[in-house]
Amino acid sequence: MASLKQEKILVVQTSFLGDAVLTTPLFPKIRGRFPKAQVAVLCTPQARYLFESNPDIDEILTDDKRGTERGLIGVWRKAKDLKSRGFTIAISPHKSFRSALLVYLAGIPFRVGFCQSAGWFFYHHRVRRDPTRHDVQRNLSLLAPFGIDPAKGQQDLRIEVNSGSREAVERLFRALGIERSGLIFGVNPGSVWPTKRWIAQGYAELIVQLRRKYDCQILIFGSAEDEPIVAKIQELSGNAGVSLVGKVHLKQLACALDWCDLFITNDSGPMHIAVARGVPVLAVFCATTPGLGFYPYTSRAVVIEKALPCRPCSSHGGRRCPLGTEDCMRLIKAEDVLRGVERLLNGKNQAGPAMADAYLPQFVAL
């Protein structure tokens, strides 16, 4: 595509929080190719905090598709708003029909999306979404029509923090008696999908073992919806951790994760946020598999999973185990996760100059 003097570029990603984080490597490459362009992102209201303060994004727009802008009327209103802004290029990592319809109705002159999009026919240029690659690399492939080689240069995830959020976290942690001394482990036992959650008993046993071995502080993260899970973990572990459930807003999460020496988590949005902040990650994969392309995009990570023929049971994990066994969750033991923690603390997964891929974690299939 020939470069124009002034472009207005819209990147559309209105999926889950983790998906939003995985689009962040797009923006520095877009800025490098179009240094004078106005670059905007369209995301969910919840995800806007993930893009704030990003120097390569000029404007953050939201699509409240499950709220005030839901349905066909919502699509029409949002498309009308986008059209009034005069975008010249739309890039959509989101494969939904709604996203494709939005940029079509907005009359954006050049639209790029995936061949596998439900609204593929609304795009001028369609890129094959390679199922064998990480989602970051799949997203970057959308830039090929603009002469951008997605394999060149940095591909780091990026989440910025501001001083206000940092100060709010410091006040909260002081009130909770959390100090910057010794090892601090973050634990994230929640996930939108129940079959992506390692069992509460496993987390509780792990927390007890971590406290015994390292004399550390344990911060248990979670939204208000995770309160029952965290309460169970606290009960089983003798309140060995400090619960942050409902206390840390999403806009403050990245700052809170900065306090952690290591983050232990299910396959979830906070896992990707931790990677973006440079925090080493121990990820427990249950119903989903790294082969779906959403593993932690860093060499400073270990992925623990149970090798089972029934995995993955779906692309996101389901509400319940289709077989009724929940083996992918139950058969992973605290000792398995502890060994991964030890590996990360000993620096065995640090990327070195001889490594071919600085974005590849170690996968441990039990």
C-alpha cells in the first residue's frame, strides 16, 4: 500500500483483557511506519486502562458492546461516530463479525483483518491467521500489507503506569502491612473460565510450601468475582496470604504486579499484564494449552500443564469439564508448581544472547 502524507489509523480489539495486552506490540511498529499518523485504539471500557500513557497511541476509544452500545443500534451509533473521525486505515486483530461490520459501516477506506474473521468479506486485505504461532505474532502479521516485516525488531508487550496509580497502590499496601522486603510472590487463582482455574487446594498447599521455604510475602490477586475462590484458599492455607480481592482496580493492577518477584497464575489476562511489566511468570494451564498461542510471551516464564488427550476442550476453556473428571486441574500438584518456581528463582529461564527466541518460555508437561 502506498504511504499517504497523513493517516488516521484505528486498531480494533474489543475482546478480553489478555487479548488487548497482546495487541500492544503493534503500536510501535505502526508508529515507525507512519510517524506522522494519528493512531487510535478501539477497545472495551474495561481495557482502556491497559492502553493509557502508551506513547504510540494518540487516542483511546471504547465500544461498550455488552452495555449501552450493544445490539444493532449500538453498532450503527458506534460506526457513525467512527465515520465522523475520518479514519483512513483500520486494522482488526479481533475476528468478530461486529468488529468487521463496524469498520465497514464507518466507511474506512482501507481495512485489514484476518481471513478467519467472521466478517472477512468486509476487509480489503485479508491475512491468514496462522494457528501454529503465538497470538502476538499473528497480530503482527496484519502489518505485512504496509510493508512491515513483523519478524524484525522488538515484539515486547507494553503496559505503562502513571504516578497516581503507583501512589494509590503504595498507600493500599502500607495499610495492609505489605513491605518491600524479602521475596514477594503474587498469586492469581481466578479466570473468567472455570476450567482454566487450578484447584483451590493446590494453591493453598503451594502457598504454605512457599511460606515455609522462603519466609516470603504472598499477595493473592483477584476481582470481586474471585472472592469465593480466594476465601477457600485462605481457609485451607490458614490465611497465609494477603488478599487483594476487590482492592486493586484494573488501572492499578500493573503497579501492584511491579511489587512481585514472581507471579503464579492461571492462563488469564493478569498473566499477560505481568509479562508486560517484566515480572517472571509461573503459569498453570488447565483446560487450555499453550499450543492455542496464548502462553506467556517471554523467556522468563515456566508453563506447567498435565499432558492429557482431552486438552484443549475448547479455545477458551469451558464452564465445566466435558468429561466430568477435571483431571487437567486436579492432577497438577503443588510440588510440580514449586519446582517451576525454583527454576525461575534460580534464573534458569533467563534469555541469553545465544537464545533464538527471547519470547519462548519453558513448557513442563507432567
